[in-house]
Amino acid sequence: MEIGFSCAEESALKGMLADIAGDIVITFDCDGYIEEASPSINAIGLDPTQMLLKPHLADLAQATHRDLAATFVASALIHETSTEWIEFPLSLCSASTCDIHSPWYALHARSRQSAGGQQSGGIALLRSVDRLRELEQELHAQSSVDPLTGLGNSRSFAASLQRSVAADTDDTLAVFELGQFRALHLQYGQEAADELLWAFAQFLDAMGLHKLEIAHLGHQRFGVILDGKPIDAAQEWCDDVLQTLSALAIGRTSKGVQLSAS
């Protein structure tokens, strides 16, 4: 059985659904200019009822994404059953959010027709995706960062090498390996071995003055990409690292194993 709704009932239902989902419902004319919006639009600092000139839907996006939004809206007016979404940083936002960053929103739009079958503009949903993007960034960081040392992991390092090769740069690759690491591990245990790896990561970072890409490749190996350094300069830096480590390391005793690297 079909249920018939009056225009007022449809408007109220759209408002209820928007409130539940946290979406902003917007109607726009055949040129893409906003006609009406659900009250939740106030959350982004925009109130169309108080505006003499209504903005275009694309004006909601920052300048860097405005052309993309305008093309999307024009396409939505043609395709009545579009299911696509686009994402962009918001241009019109409240002072409290603009002070921190420009929040990201997703936009979905499709055309609508009048009772006579004529195109009468479109309807759009605007949805915050800020939290989703934060989670995606966190997941990306977790997949590319070594949790023990805080450096990049082998996956992110391989990706950097691929970009370097593709760009045909003059970068130099160096791989360091801690010596006697297995003996140190067996003698002092896992916790001490983890501390050693962390300390060597900090040592490499300090020797590179935070200007090199350094990664923990697994076990006792570390990779370094020396950006644009000629081979002679790269070799000189590597020798300096090994000599400095040797001067800092505790010498061999009857109870210990000397820390070294190659």
C-alpha cells in the first residue's frame, strides 16, 4: 500500500530524516542556486532565509574545490538518479570552526521534477566527513609507521623508493644494520632489545638533523634515503654515523657485548 504525503508532510519528513542522520537537506534551482535548506545548515554558519542573494551550491566549497563542485552540481541536474558523492573543505563555516581548520563535507545531489514532469532544480544532502577523514588518516599512519621506533616502516620506505626511482632523482640509499644484535637480545631480553632499536632510531634521526627519510626495515636493519646527496657525500655521512656510534658505544667487557653497526 502506498502512502501519500502532502508537501508539508514531505518537508517535515525530510527534516526528521536529516536530523537523525546529521545531514543538511538543500533544495536548489535549475541553475544550482540554493532555494531552501533544513535548519541544520546553521551549524555551518549559513542561513539562506537571512540572505538577499542565495549562494550557489558550489560556493559552499573552498576555491580549490569550487570548479569540481560546480561540475558535480551541473551533472546532477541532468542525471536524475545519480548516486555519486564528492568531498570538499567547506568555505562557509562558523568562526569557531574556521579558527581551527576548514571542515570537510560530502555532497550528494540529484535533479527533481515538477508535477508536470518539468525539471524544477534539484535536492542535495550535505554531510560532515571530518571524523571519517581523521580516522582514515589515523589508519594510514598506523599502516605506514613502525610502532616501536616511530619511524616509517618498510612499506612506507618502499613507496618512497618507488617515487624516487620514478622521478629519476639523485637520492642515495643507505642501509644500516646493528651488529651483535642477536647476542644482545639473548643476553638482556626483549625489552632491552626494543630500547636499543628505539635508541638507534633516535640516534640516526639526530645525526640526520631531521632532514632525512629514515625507516625501520625490520629486525636490526634501518634504511635511510639521502635526498640529492652525491655518493661521496653520502658515504662521508655514513662513515660519520658509524664513527660517532663507535665513540658512544660501551666497550666490550666480560659481562657485555659491544654495540656496533655497519
